[in-house]
Amino acid sequence: MNYISDILYWISTGLLVPVIVLLILLFGRALILVGTFFGQYVSVRKTETLLKKEFDSLSKDNVLELEERLPKQQKSLVLLYIRQMLSQKNSEAHLQKLLSDFDIASKSDLSVSRTLTKMGPMLGLMGTLIPMGPALVGLSSGDIASMAYNMQVAFATTVVGLFSAAVGFVTGQVKGRWYQQDKVNLQFLADLLTEN
């Protein structure tokens, strides 16, 4: 039994360095996500205001004029799909495919947030529990310096994991609402284009 326990202990302590490296990578990715999120936020606010005004007055009679009123320089995902849908206005099958493609593209953009939300707490917990073993050994042998170092590692990994998860959760929630509104607009456009 001691042999099996020793093997498990070696495996768990061997995982500490990879877990810490992954947490550092997640932390870096979370910081990049925060930066890109603010850039995307500014773009979405401009596009959202424009589309609300356009879609409120959109009807079957003026739907084909929508492309002329869209800004040419903005490169947002929803504007790209609106242009593609207007170019495929006579094919219901193509419109449905474009709606599905938009859904896939939006989920792809949300995947980073979801990964951070799920992996941050997992790696943070692993980074907490792995050093606790050596910390308890240090406590039992009276090596307070070793215990303090291992406890410091345990708490730091928890904080980094939770920070990454929080960034992923907040950005995922906000982006999810954006994409939900965009899907509603694209479905409305598809319905107008296929109306007889």
C-alpha cells in the first residue's frame, strides 16, 4: 500500500510544474482577452446603434437597400454576414447555411472565454492541492520555511486560476448577449428576404 501511495505522490508532485506553467499561460491569455474585449466592445457599440436604427425601419420593401446604408470600413462579424445574406437573397438554403455559419463563428469566438471559465478553477485547484502535501510534511517535521513556501504556491495558483476564470466568465456572458442579438437580427433579415 505504501508503494502505491508513493507512486501517487510522485505523480501529483510531478504535475505541479506543468500546472503552474499552464496557469501562467491561462493568465496571459486572460490578459490578452481583456484587451481584445475592450476593442470589440467599442466596435459592437457602434454597430449595435446603427443596426438598431436600420432594423427598426426595415421592411420587405426596403430590405435590398440595406447594403448601401451599411458602413464600408467596419469589419464586424455581423456586418460581414449581413452583406453575404444580401448577396444570397434568392436562395433560402444559402441563407440558412449562413445563419448556421454565423452560429459556428460566434461559438468559436466564445471558446476562449469558455476554456478560461472551465480550466481556470480546475488548474487552480490542482495547484492548490499539490503543494499541500509537502506543506503538511513540512509542518509535521517542523520545517516552517518549507511549509510557508508551499502554502504560498498553493494560494497563488488559486488566485491566478480564479482570476482567469472570472475574466472568461464575464467576457463570455457579455459576448454571448451580443451574439444572441446579432442572431435575432440575422434571422429577421433572412425572414424578410424569403418572404413572398
